[in-house]
Amino acid sequence: MPTIRIRGMTCQHCVMAVTKALAAVEGVTDVRVDLEAGTATYEESAPVDPAIVREVIEKAGYDVE
Ligand SMILES: [Cu+2]
């Protein structure tokens, strides 16, 4: 299960925004965002391009480390 580090999340609203952005990516399921750790994990039902994951998170307004 991929884990990514995300910068810029400060509250539950950020968690929801990142969760929604990730869940919308084809092949991504079971998104879990940890606000305190600044991480997100997900399962893959099909191969997911990490570049697309980075792109949607950045579009949502956060930075991927
Ligand atoms: Cu927030």
C-alpha cells in the first residue's frame, strides 16, 4: 500500500480535500489520510501512476514531499 507524505494539511477540511482528490484517481481505493503524521495511504485496485497522485494533490492545494 503506497504511503505519501503531504505538506500543508492543517485541519479536517484539508483531510477531506486530500481524501476526495485521491479517491477520484482511477485505481485508488481505501484512502486514509493522517493529519498529524502528514501522510496518506491508499490501496490500488489497478496500477496507479504516482505522477498522477502527485498532480491531483498539488491541484488540491497541497505539496507532496
Ligand atoms: Cu484545512
